[in-house]
Amino acid sequence: GAGVSQSPSNKVTEKGKDVELRCDPISGHTALYWYRQSLGQGLEFLIYFQGNSAPDKSGLPSDRFSAERTGGSVSTLTIQRTQQEDSAVYLCASSPRDRGGSGELFFGEGSRLTVL
Amino acid sequence: LAKTTQPISMDSYEGQEVNITCSHNNIATNDYITWYQQFPSQGPRFIIQGYKTKVTNEVASLFIPADRKSSTLSLPRVSLSDTAVYYCLVGDTGFQKLVFGTGTRLLVSP
């Protein structure tokens, strides 16, 4: 079946503009994660959704960042008034959480954001 | 949240066995240990997962001592294509936020 799909794969924007990044998780996966990865760096946790529970937003770096997940499926990460330091690859991952033990994260290919 | 510590980088040669150790002193009872591999310009992908003792699959082995405060990923007979960043992740996937550590950059040379 299809994996985690992210769009756009590349986005170039001007400083101060708003951007939306989309993630389509694997069908039936209840958990969804967003991470940010700057060039040559590790993965920075941003936000986590699990089913209908309130999301864990503790990793969002500022109030310019927000995310929602509609119908327990598609998620959108929105960055308002983008800054140059927002330039990074934004990775989405989903997990089925369908068995007693822990599961694995399935990652998309990421959305590369460049803020000029 | 269990914090993980790994070596920043490792070097090896083709055909050698590589062992990467991860420390996670405050691992919780419900936490699993999962290793991911990441190539440039790609998302991480799952390698192996374990809870205790030893787990082996077609690509790697995972050794976990009884106290679970560390784990070792073993890659047998590495090839050039194993050059990547390897992340040790501790947590209960899907039921909590998962924080990745810095990862280990493995370079395999001819």
C-alpha cells in the first residue's frame, strides 16, 4: 500500500509569508508526528497527534507554528510569517499502534522549506 | 522521557562488524528501544526494535542487557551502502512524544 505522503516536496518562500505543509499518513494509522531537520542536524520533535486526544504541542518552537489533523487522518503544519531560520526539512511520520507492543514510525520523504 | 546518548560518528571498512551503543539510563517500564537508519535526503526508516535480551532480523541484531540502560545495534559485515546516520529511539511508539537523539554518523570505507 501507499506510504506516508508529504507535499509539497520542495517549497521556496519569501520571508514573512505563510506556508502550509501537508501530510497524508498511512490509512488507519492513529498516531502522527511532525519533526524538523535542519541541514546536517538531527530530528527535532514538533508535535504529536494520537487519535482524538489533544495533541502534544510541546515541541513547537514559537506561536508562528501550528498544526491540525482533520478527521484523524490528514495533517497540516502551518508556519506563519516565515523566518530564514525556519528553513529545514519537515518530516511527518505515522504509526499504527495496532498491537500490544510498541510499533514503528513510518516516515514520509519530507518537505524541504527554504525561506529567502 | 528517556534521553539517549550515542557516539557522534564511527568509521568502519567493508566486511567488518559494526556495533553502535546507545545509553538510556532513565528508560521507563513501557519503553521499547528502536533503531532507525537515515540516508541523505530521505526520511528515517525502521531497522529493528526490542524490549529486552536479544533481537535479530535479516539486517541487524539488537542486544539489550537486563537493566535495559543501554543497547547495542550490531551490523554484520557492513557494506558501503550502510553509510548513514543511525538513531536510537526510546519510548512507546504511538502513545507518547518521541524525541530523537543526535544519532551516529557511520562511514563505511572500501
